[in-house]
Amino acid sequence: MSRVIEALAAHATRTPGRIALSAEGAQYTYAALDAAVRRTSLALTRLDAVRSGRPVAILLENSPAWVILDLALARLGCPSLPLPGFFTAAQRRHALDDAGAAALVTAGEGESDFLNIAGLALHVESLAPRAGTLPRGTAKVTYTSGSTGRPKGVCLSQDQMESVAASLVEVIGADYAGRHLPILPLSILLENVAGLYVTLLAGGEYRALSPATLGLGLPFQPDIARLAGAVAGQGATSLILPPELLRALLMVMMFTGARFPRLNLVAVGGGKVAPGLLSQAAAAGLPVYEGYGLSECASVVALNTPSSRRVGSVGRPLPHLSVQIAADGEIVVGPGPFLGYADGTAHEGPVHTGDLGRLDAEGFLHIDGRRSNTIITTFGRNVAPEWVESELLAQPEIRQALVFGDGQAELAAVIVPLTPTMAEEAVARAIDRANQALPAYARVGRWRLRGPFDPAAGELTANGRPRRAAILNNHPDFITAPGQGDQL
């Protein structure tokens, strides 16, 4: 039985009146949520697609219905396939076919099967699944875009996901369970596991508001003022943020004086965070804790916590995992974080992450960058671009940055300014400040301004990280020809 489902039942017995799940105009106590999950499980067993044992795909915005459906599928032991709303139609089609989904759940009533969960009418479209077989024990197939536009399906067991969630409760402490406000989509594994499952295991409240309410109706063009207002107005005590949104909230705090007194835990991951940015967060009273993970490890590998923190590291590895550093510096995570891929490729044993890092004497993990991204200059110096980019992104004038320079005498950067009208001189000063925090061999010598990285053009991954090859392919002239301050 799922640990989350068991915890839900236990909370329903011990503290039946405690709020477990809420949204605009909706509130579920632990007793009510447990009952709703049981009712939905029963309703799902009447559907042929669910009885087939094939994955059920979920294409919904964050809502109580998403939560209840996910938990009901886990209770039944039926695999689920969360689909991010920002996937293209081609990416969605690939994921459905690749995972062999038997049904697709979307908002709205249809002509055939439909459900009503938490007041939301859901259409269940039956699909013709492919004949392939997922790894035995698959509970969830999560798609990660990686470095190409073709998503890759990672297959995870319920135990693998819940081991991460249980470890997070152990290292953070259940007393931090308050009101968690999901900023990331629940279709992103990190929010599903480290947000929802952790909150329910610890007995907290999961406040599943719609993206529009949070100012996130356009996921790659957030309304930061509205987001900041929601974080304060909803009384959130914990968040999970990518570095881009952390920087945005800090800027709102800097320019408006906004504060979030109830926040006691802001976990940030998905990209390297400059120590300077963490210092800014601390000075503003924002309790930020950097972490590290990947889908093949069920979302989280290591995390700084209130009781165990080292700035510049991503924290100590979670207690259920073993982390080793290979001879070439690659981070290897064991013992068996995932089952395999939806294309039929099975996996056993540790995961070779492709990330470079080190463990210090106290067991804190430090990330140096991607092995495949390492830049080797003509002077023979090895540079992790993520390191340089983190210093650039610590500057308030810079919204996005991508650094390159393999086989060149100096590093170059494609820069997205905070606003389209920002003066080039202001960006130049920001780059100079970033360079002062870097050794001479890792400084940016030339740069180009451009508009925001475009997810529709394949320039961003599913979790908002830049796709290096795609972006650089759009600037072939700049790669080969100097052009400091050259603006598109």
C-alpha cells in the first residue's frame, strides 16, 4: 500500500478536522479528502481504460481535482502519466504513444466517459495504447525534455517516489508542515513528490490554486507582482521555486518592500544558484534552501535544510540514497532510484547523472556543472558554464543568460535583460560586476542582447532551463564573430 495513502487514512482517523487540501472556494479536511479519494477510486474501477492496467494520462491545471485523481490512481495501483500543459501537441502525442496510455483525462464533459471530481467535470478519453510493456511496478511515467525537444519517459515505482517524500519529511521535520502553495505545475515531478506527497505525509495543508490566480496563466511569462501578492495573501509557509522565480520574487521585495512573514521554507532547484543570490535572499528575510535532483532519482537527491545548511552546496544527500563521486567527477546516485524508461529500456543499479560534483568533508554535495557542457578554452582551462551563468543571473539587470566558448580564447554570453527597454550600459555594468566574482579565465569577454528564450522554439526545457544547442543554433554568427553589446 502507498505510504501517502496510509498516511492520509491515519490523519483522517487521528485529526479528521484538520485541513488537508484547499483552493478557491473549496476545502477538504483529512477525513473528507480520504473519503473523496475512496469515492474516486471506486468510480475509476468502472472504466475499461483503468481496468486495463495501462497508464492514465492527466492533462489538468493545478486543482483539488488533480490531487484527488492522482491519489485515487495511486490507491488503485494504476500507473499515471502527468502531462505538463506547456508541452506542444507533438510532445503530448509522443508521451501518450510512448507510455502506452489507455486514457486521457481533461477538463470538460465528453460524449462518453466522464467523472466529476471536486466539482470539476472531467472527460475521460479512451485511447488505443501501443503494445509495449512498461517496467514492472511502474506507478508514474514522468516526461522530461532533457536537451532535445523529444520528451523522455522516466518510469518510477510508488515506493521510489514516496521514499524521497519520506526522506524529505525526515530531514526537514514534520513541524514545518503548514500551508504549502504549489507554484510549479503538479505535472512536474518535483512538485508532485516534494510538494504534494511531503505535505500529506507531514499532515500539512496543500493549497492547490489555479495558475491564473497566482499570475502564472502563461508559465514562461509570469505576472510576478500578482504571484508575490498571492504568496503573501494566501499565507503560504512553504514554496518550491526554480531559480528564475526566486530572482523575480527578490526583485519584487527589493523594489516594493513586500515581505512574506509566514514563509519558513523556500526550496529552490532546477539550476545552479549563485551564492550572491542566496545572500540577497537571506538579507531580505527569505528562508531559501538550495537542492539538487533529477527525474531519474524521483525528483530530489540532496537538499539544504533549516538544521543542516551550507551555502554554495546543494545540501546533504537524502538518507535513503547513496551518492558517490566517480573518478572523472561524475555524480553517481544509488542504490536504484528508478525502474527504466517508457521506451522499454530497463534500468538496474545506480544512476550516472552526467553532472559533475564533489562531496566535502561534512558530506555536503557541491555541483560543478554538466559533464557534457564543460567548456575548454584555447588556454586549456575547463569552465562549467552553469557557474558563470549563476553569477550573471545574480545581477538584477539580467533575466536569462547562456554562456559558451568551447575552443575559444574567451567566454561569450547570450543575455536577456530584465526588461526589453533596459539600457545596454546597465547590462554592461551588471556583467562587469559578475566578472569581478570570477577568475580571469572564467570571465565573459563578449556578449549579445536578445529577447526572452522562447519555449515554443524549443529554447527551454519543460522546467524552464535553457536548451544550449537550440539557443546557440539561433546565433551562428555570434558564435564565430566577436560582437560585444551586439543587440538583436
